[in-house]
Amino acid sequence: MGHSTVSVIMPAYKAATTISTALQSIRDQTAPVNEVIVVDDGSPDDTAALVARDFPEVRLLRQANAGPAVARNNGAKVATGDWLAFLDADDAWLPDKLERQLTAVQDPKVAIVAGRVVGRSDTDFDSNPSFEALWNRNTIATSSVLVRREAFLAAGGMASHLPPCEDYNLWMRLAGSGWRVVVVDAPVVIYSPTDDSLTRNLIRFAEAERACIEETGAAFSLPPDRIRRRVASGYHAHGRAALYGRNMRLARQLLIAALKFGPTSRCLIDLLAASMPPAMLDFRRRVIHGTGT
């Protein structure tokens, strides 16, 4: 079997302060890269000029601002590699990222090869997540992914109307269509979280995840009750994140939404905790964890 070629696709918007690090991490790969495509998503800064000046090997595309899904789709349309590797302009790969993953691409049934994120632990690591596993929880970081180009194009690419869950939707669509997903048990990418506020981030993701789950569930003719339970678990997870972040108002908003879709005793307990004064919540945690008074 011949050597698999890789096209890296990087959407970029106002990325002048970070994109050099991202592109240098591609240059530093121990495995060969066939081409690098940067899609400038209507950046008002000098992102495109910086890329053209400092990284002349990069193929630079420009589009009116339309979001990362459209940018990735446009990059994929002109890519020539057997595999598409996605890297956001504010993330960076470890040097052996592609070398580790290319060992898994020879199986013709594999459409996605992902990997771990530096500093992110996962006690429930799954090296071959099924549709069922991905339906329950998205464990795949986009900047860690290699996706088979023919599978990506056949699926119609990423759903640009589902930001920021267009990637999650694609993983489920591919896994649900019979393609295998492989996750390398090694850190391959350094992820940089966005600077969105906690409130805006959680609300945005909770609502986007709901839309993604409802659309994906309907596409695979899943029972409505199952879809509602998954929507509820998503709201619950985001509500717990707000609770641990001490944003009680947001936590209550998300947990109430979870209870509307699928009431559980655990969610109710979390809602009660989110209704406590902060001092009482601290006391409750100290009692539960035995940390004293």
C-alpha cells in the first residue's frame, strides 16, 4: 500500500498573534506533510500578510467571514491529500503528532484518527469510540483529527449551520455511517481555550449541542425519548461546569433546562446546590470531602 498523503487545513480569523506558532508546529512534524492550506476567514488584521511573508510554502485562500466550518469545507475542496488534518490557528501540534497517527490510517474502514490533548486527562479513554460512545459524549478535539478526505467530502463536509458543534456532528455522522474512529493514546495537540466569558461560552455550547443532538438524532431515526435524555445530559454537564465555576445563576438556568428535558435525581441535587448561598455550598463541600471547618 502506498504512502498516505496529508493536507493540513487551518481556518484563521484575527490570528496574527498565534498563527506563527501553529504553522511552525506543522513545519516541525517528524512525518511529511503534503500541503498546508490556510483559509483566511475575512480577518481584519494582518493574518494573511503574515502567512504570505513568513510561510511562503503555505497555500493561502481568502473568504468573506463565514466561520470555521465553511473555511474547513473550502480548504477540503481544493486539498489533494488522502487525509485532511485540521489545526486551529491558536493551537499547536506536538512534533510526532502525524507520525503517531499515520500508523492507523492503513485500515480502509478508518475515517477519523484523533489523539489526546496535552494536559487533559480522560479516565474513560476509548481508543475506538463507536457512534454510541460519541453520542453520549464528544471526546474528539478537532485540532487532533485526521479525517479521510473521501469520507469527509462524501458526507458533505461540516454542517456550517451548527456552530460550534459542526465538528461533533460530523464525527457522529461518519461513525453512524459505518466508518471506524481511532484515537491514539498519546497527547498530540496543545489546545488553547478561547477567551469567551464563562457565561457566554456555556450558554452558546449548551444551545449548540442541543441543536446538534436533535438534528443528528433525527437523521439516524433515534427515538424521541432518547434524544431528549441526551439533550438533558448535555444541559446537566454544562450546568455542573457553571456550578463549579461559581456562576450560580447560569448553573440554575442550565440545570432547570436539563430537568425539563429529562428529570433525574442527580440533576435535582445539583440544582439545590446551585440555589445555596456560596458560604453554605463551601461548608457542604468541606463536610462531604472531610476538609474540616
